[in-house]
Amino acid sequence: MAKSPSNDPSATSEGFAFAKAMPGAFEIPQEMRELAEKSLAHARESVSRVLATASEAVETMEHKTEDTQKQAWEFGRRGFAYAEQSLVAAFELAERLLKTSRPEEIVQLQTEFAKAQFEGLRAHLQESGATIQRQATETLEEMAQEGGKLRDKARQAMEQGAETIRKAAAPKG
């Protein structure tokens, strides 16, 4: 049966009595210590660069989100303006209908109104669709470019860190 650390007498402080009797025998050489310290410092620096790149990515996405929100508000304002124009046109039609007494004029006014409303709706939808498509394309292109830049920065930071660690670990001679 294997000994567990709790019941192994050599794992107790008394079990290390031989180490106390030989001070300095188990010390880490200064060169190893320096190498470990350099490696740790370089690793910390590399991680710091990667974190800075990630922070930059988050900031870029926040700006992109703000831009998208502004575009959405503008889109909403345009929709509201279209609805307002439609309501004004409907009230104007109602006023004109109240002033006419002939059935053929009523049909003509309603036909003109329907054509104008249809044309306005078509134009609004066409403009809205083009705007949405343009904004989506621009946003995706910008995000892809930023993502590529950030990926490259992260890769460069990791490569620099790895190279620094390799140099620090290389035998001196």
C-alpha cells in the first residue's frame, strides 16, 4: 500500500531533519533563480500585452456599438418622419373629400392619394433597405478589419514573449 503524505514520516518536519543538518545543499542556484525571474517577468509582460490587446478589442466593439445605436436612432427618426407625412397626407385627403360633392372627384382623390402613398412607401422602403444594407456592410467590414488587427497584435505579443523566454532560457556562452 502506498504511503500518503499524511502518514509518511519522511513528509513531516522531522523527516527533513537531514536537510537542516546540511544547510545550502538544496538551494536553487543563483543562475536558475535569475532565469526563473526573467522568464516570469517576460511572461508577465506578454500577458500584459495580450490583455491590452483584448482591452483594445472591447473598446473598439463599444465604439462600434455606439455607432450602430446612433444609426438605429436615425433610422427610427426617418420612420417616424415617414409616418408623420402619411398622417398629414391622410388629413389633407379628408379635408379635400369634405369639400367635394361629386363621386368621380372622390374616386380621383382617393386614387391619387393611394398612388402617392404607395410611391412614398416604396421610396421609404427602398431607401431604408439600402441604408440598412450599407450600414451592415460597413460595420462588418470595419469589425473584420479591427479583428484582424487585434489578432495580429495578440499574435505578435505572444511571439515576442515566447522569443524573450527562449532567449532567457538559452545557455549563456
